[in-house]
Amino acid sequence: MKLSTNFKISETKSFQKQVQKFEFSEIYLKLKKFVYPQLSYNPYFGPNIKKLKGEFEGLYRFRIGIYRLFYRIDTDKVIVFIIKLKHRKESY
């Protein structure tokens, strides 16, 4: 499935504050280099993407090794809102 428009990536303020911590510096570089381009192209489907259910309905998660990136898609504005990055043990 090819999408006609690339999605913009928007980080929430809480996410920006979170990734300023030293523990996230390396993973944040991977996000910008590899994950954001993929989400920009197609945030709905991929080997590491899962649509969440239940209390997390409306959110998606992207698996990056031991981390999980949580985001929400606004189809009207064509934006992917990056919400939180968590270690897999603390994710759900």
C-alpha cells in the first residue's frame, strides 16, 4: 500500500523532555535516522508496528529492540504524534 502523502512527525513536549536524558541519547539517534522516515512513509503497517487495543485504543507501538515507541496518528492533519519511549518491561 503506497500512501500519497508523507506524514509529518511531531514530538510531544513530554517526549522531547524524556529523550533529553542521557539513557535515551543513543536510541534517539536511531529514531531520527531509521524510525521516523519509516513512520513518515507509512505509520500504519510494518514488521515492528502494532495497533494497540483495549485501554490503549487509538495508539500504535513501534518495537525498537528493548524499547517501545508509542505514537498516535492524526489522519486529518497527516501527522504522527510521538508520545512516549519506554523500556519493554515498563511498557504496558
